[in-house]
Amino acid sequence: MAVRVRYDTHEFDKIDIHLRTLRSNQEFEDAEGKAESLGISSASWPIFGIVWPSGQVLAHHLINSDFKDKRILEVGCGIGLASVLLNHLQANITATDYHPEVEAFLQRNTRLNDDPMMPFVRTSWADSATNIGTFDLIIGSDLLYEDEHVEQLARFIVQHCKPECTVILVDPGRGRHARFTKAMCKAGFSLNLSRPEHTDYMTKPFKGVVLDYSR
């Protein structure tokens, strides 16, 4: 049985971004066992297909940032609201995720917004090396949800940073960003931590933070 989906519009001033997402985080379909072979359980399978609060905060934060003329990488993009938005704004964005269904949803959503396809690479943070190169700006949201991800994510990001690079992550407050910041500081990054402003687009208060690393 195919998963059920929904269509939503996310507003950014005068820009509308249309997304096809899973109807809820209870959907599941892995008939060919692709996700299972990658170690993705039925409980975690739907996580990629929902727009989470941190993803909304990231997208709204980026639309007011300086991303022109930068090569941008989204790490663990999931449904990819930020990537779809940046692609719509003609930014040089590459998206990555581990989930086998992400690319199909991502490209369907680029077509939904009448935009050209964006580069996508399915990769794990534990991969020893990739061929996607280095970037001026690396972004992500709600990535630190397991203890083992802290060091893996830091290594993956540092591997893909140019010597001068900005990393912007939105964390909902899972209690791991201090360890992640320590790893980033070892790689020469400094942190500017802030709380998002003007979150009237959200239905509930956001208690997380924006982590802005620079080197």
C-alpha cells in the first residue's frame, strides 16, 4: 500500500513554497526492503517526510542571510524545505540525506515549484569519504538526535568545509549541541548562538537555538 501524502504551502514574505510531504509521521512503506537494508527501522522511516519545526526555522533564517555566490550543502535534508527554498531562489544548493526515499520527494517538490532539479547525494555521515567536494555554507536542522551522531556529524561537516566556511544548524534543544560545538571548535570554528526571532509562522513556541559557526 502506498503512503498517504499531503500538500502544503509555506510562505516567505511574497514567496510561496509548495511541498508534498507524508500525511503524518505514522506512514510507512518499504516493500523492497531498501530502508531496512540501510538499518532504518519502521519507526524511524517516516521522519524524513515531515516538515519539522527546526526545518521551518532554518528556512526562515536563511531567506534573510547572505547566500548568493556561495556553494551550499544541506546535511540530513529530509523533506528539504530549506533546500527547495534556496533552489527556488536560484542558490547553488546540494542536498544530502541517508534515507532512500528522500531524493524522489525532493525532486518532486522542485517540479511542484517549477524549478530546475537540484543536485542530491545519498550519503551517511559515517562514510569515510565522498566526492561531493567542499562548500562555503553548510546547513542543517535537528540533526543531533543520537549521541553517536555528534562526532560523526562534526567529522562529515569538517570534511566538506572550505578553509573559510559558515555552518548554520538549528537545534530544538536535545542537549547535545555543547558536545558538537566542542568538536567544531577543535576544527577552528567559533560559535555565535542565538534564538530565532519573529516565529509567528509557527503554531507552537520554539525553544531551540540557531548555531552559527564560522571559520
